[in-house]
Amino acid sequence: KGAMASADSRLIQVMFEKLMSDLPYKYNSGGEPEEIPNLTYEDLLDFHKKYYNPSRALFFLYGNISLEKELDFIEEHALKNALKTDQIPAIAKQTRFTSPIELEDRYPVHEKDSLEEKSIISFGYLTCSIENQIDLYALMLLDNILMGTDGSYLKHALLASKLCKTADSYFETDLSESPLIFILKGCKKENRDKLFTIIENAFLKFTTEEVKKDLIESSLHQLEFGRTEITGDGAPYGLTLFFRSALSIQHGIEPENSLVIHSLFKKLREKLTQKDFIPALIKKYFLNNKHLVKLTLNPDPNLLIEESDKER
């Protein structure tokens, strides 16, 4: 409930629900507050029995250790008496839209807040599969070039238009297929089409004009450095490697595909020397991509009250 009181959480939840309507990501990962009271203890036990079987566990060992000794320990204490079950099937691919979706929804605000220029306008694209690491990193690079700083080409154009007060992007790379979402706050809802035109014009510019080499190289360096930094995310490095490889295994990909770094960036650099690589990428995932959600969230001071009444 605390999460769903946040406008950002609401926006991402609605976007995931619409962009990935065929996939598990459409569900609120924390549980829908109004559904939680319907859960029973028996439901919990059944779910645990079905999905939390030891034969479905993933074991990850890291460090200068005796592999045989550790595997013997796991066998003795976890797997010896476990009943084998079928593996959970891989997540299906999302069926692509034949045309973009346009919708309006609400987000909660305090009653005393002014509602003037408080709409949040968002444009979400479903892009490539996690299996396609080259395109995934190329899109991360493009997102950084377009939206990385206030001076970045697209972000600067959006802010300079005075049609929004803030402009940000959210690129989720840990799902089976990656959504890229542009989030514009402090808007008037009637300006949605004007803001979308600015985004489209930015994409068109990068299909006809060559991106500066130093801009590409600095963004590449930033991405590669972030990937190789051992203390970057505050977690033990072994745990970081576990999350990367486990993510691949969950999606039916060989784990080493997510552990390679320098060879991946070498391939990406080679691709980026091709003049048509970035234009083709933009056309495929943005300009010609019909799998697009145009979402407007409008402020509503009564929303939380309505939901609390409904829950009661």
C-alpha cells in the first residue's frame, strides 16, 4: 500500500500491465492491496509446496572453495530426499500490438495540492529480448545518449519546450523483454501529442545524422566501467555475478552469456562502426514499433480515500 501511494510506482505498474499483458510482469509484484485479505493459509502452503521444491532450487558457489565438498554437503542436506519435479516453463514472448494504446489513469495527491500542471505523461516501448545482449546494450547506450543528463539531446529538447518540468527515462533490463519508458512530469494532459512529437523528432534526427564518435565512446566507456566495477552496487561481487547468471538461467539462456563483458563490448564497438546500425536500431524499436503505450496519469485527491473505502 505504501508503494502504491507513490505516483512512480503507479505509473510503472500500469505500464507493465499494459505493455506486458501476456506475461507475469503485468501483476503487482507486491500483491494488490484489495486482494491480499482474500489470501488463505492453505493458499500459501499449496503455493510453497508447488514452487519451492528443492529440485527447483538454484545453487551458486563462489570463491576459492572445494567444489566437491560443497556439492556433497548440498546433496546430503538438501537434495538427497527431494522429489524431482518438472522445471518451471520459460516465460512466453509477448504478443506485439498492431497499433499503439492510449489511455488515462489516476494517481494520488494530497487534497491541499494544486492540480495545475500535475499530469504525468509517459510513453512506453517494449523493445528487445534479454537473449539479444548486443541490442540490449546498444539500447542502453542510446538511452544514455538521449536522456543521460540535462544536456542530453532528447532530455534537453523536452525541458526546453516548457511542456514538462522534469523528463526522465526508465529502462528495465532484468525482464525477459525490456521496456523503455519516458516519464514526463509537471505536464498539462492536453500537451501529450506535442511531447510525443518532440520524442519522435529526436529519433528521426538520429536516423539521418551520424552520432558523434566521442559521445558514443564516452557512453560505451561508462557502461563498460559500470559492468566491470567490483564494488559498484554495494553488494559482494560474487552476489552480483550470481544475479547476472541466475537471471539468464531463469530465461533459458546459458549463464555465461550474462557474465561476458569485454568481448561483448568489442562486438558492440564493431557494430557501432556500421553507419546504419543506430538508425536501424531506432527504426526497429521506436519509429516502426507499434508496441507502444501512451499513458497520462492525472492527479486525484480522492483516489486513496476511494481505495481505502473499497478495501474496508
